[in-house]
Amino acid sequence: MKHSSDVVSALPRREVPCYLCGRDDPALVFRQEPYRVVRCRGCGLVYTLPRLSPEELLAMYQTAYWTSAQAKDFGYTDYLRDRDLYLRTYRLRRELITRRKPRPGRVLEVGSAAGFFLAVMQEIGWECHGVELSRSMAETSRELFGFEHVQAGTLADASFEPRSFDVVAFWDVIEHLEDPAWHLARARALLKDDGLLVLETQNVESRFARLMGRRWQHYKMAEHLYHFAPATLEKLLARAGYVIEENTPRRGGKKVSIDFMVERIGRIHPLLSALCRPLRLIGRVALYVNLFDEMIVVARKGPQ
Ligand SMILES: [Zn+2]
């Protein structure tokens, strides 16, 4: 398997039609060689072309993804170092679930990474299951939190009892998947009839995304294959057999460090980053930042 940094420098070659409607003459949104962000003229889905091979896409999520020196384009700067911030972020989001399901049950997270979301569910007595593509991250989560049911691999490799989960979560995952409807439909089969799907993905039609244009932080060309908006996300979820109960940008924020803020501000203009640099003396202080450019969705099983 290739090393992740080789994957980022690999040349994407695949042109694909619109995932949602099959139309094949998209309008150009902008170009960032060798990639293009395009919008389907039929259904409005925004997606990135061309695409790496399926093998290269899989290889991207191994170790180097989680400590990327190029996080602007690919991966995370240092995912594990930000542990406390992620735990605090997920404690806020957890309320979306506990408000509807006050009693502990069984939760599955697809793309469970270092297990931060599962850890906050475990804190309140839930039985936690996870599937994580990166073998080392799956192992890390088992070491950090003692999980017994986190498997390395994909949802297709994993074996779970049908209708056995109260909640299935996809945090920042569906935009990375070539076939998100398949994964969501698979999750539907694993959910109990009154089960909840919770997911987060970025909103390409949000005010902040429009303001930032091509500098929007979610245009990670190699890894974010799709940029959903409320209408295209609704279409995707309907195809997979769900009805949306809530779609909100609230709780879409993240607890972040000042260091992170300075890095993000630097993307707007390098001079702004220089002006903010003295703030790094208090770099570990956490702020809650919500740019209202995420969609946090709670959905239930609909007719299929
Ligand atoms: Zn389309």
C-alpha cells in the first residue's frame, strides 16, 4: 500500500458523472489544478473531479492522514493532541441523542477514528461499536478507551446483527465515501426500527462557504469527494431510506485551540496570521467556534 503523502501527490485521473442523478455535463465552480469543483446542472450536487483510484482513496486514511503536515489539503494536523477538544465537542453533540434517547443503548460509529465520540457515549453507559478504516487508529482507540468492539476495516467488511443498534453515527465521513448511499443503507439495515441516524457534513451553500469561496476550509480536493447542501443531502438520505427529523448548524461548532484559530485565520491572509501570532502564548485555551457551515442531521428510518 502506498504511503499517504505519495497518495496526495498521485495524479487523480477518474472523471465520474453526477452521483445523485447521473448527468454528465456539470458547470465549473472553480479550478485548482489538477482538480475542479463542479456543480451538477440537473440536481445541484457539488463534487470534485477528477478522482483518485479506489485504492489510492483507501490508502489515504492510513497513519500519515492523522498527523498531516498539509492539513489544508489533506488530513488533520495532530488529531490525538486535540483529544480534549474533541471530547468537549462531542459532549455537546451527544445531547442531540440523549434528548431523544435518554436511556443508554447500543451505538455504532462508522469512521470512529480515535474513538472520541464513542468515548463520550461510553461515559454515559452506552455499549460502543466502531468501524475504522485506519488500523492504527482503531488500535489507538482500543488502547485509549478500552473498547472491545472497534473493528478495523470498512462497513462492508464488518459483521453486525441486523436491527441491533439504537444509534448509528457518521461524523465527517459521508463526503469522503464514493458510495455514501450504500453505506447509509447498510447502516439503516443495522438500526432498530426506532433507531436514529446522526451525521455531520459540511454545507456548501452556507453563508460562510459562499463568503470564503475557493478558500473555504472544506475544499480538501483529494479527500472531500462531495459537498452537500440541504437539498442534495435530503435526496441522498431519501435514497438510502431515511427521513430527516432535524438538520441544524447548531452544535456544528468545534472546541478549538488558539493555535488552530491562528492557522485558519492565516488562510484568509498571511498578514492576519502574523498579527494574531502573540495569541499563541495562550494557545491551549479552548474557544467554541461555530461558523454555521456544517449540517448536523438526525434522521429516522423511512419507508424503503
Ligand atoms: Zn446531478
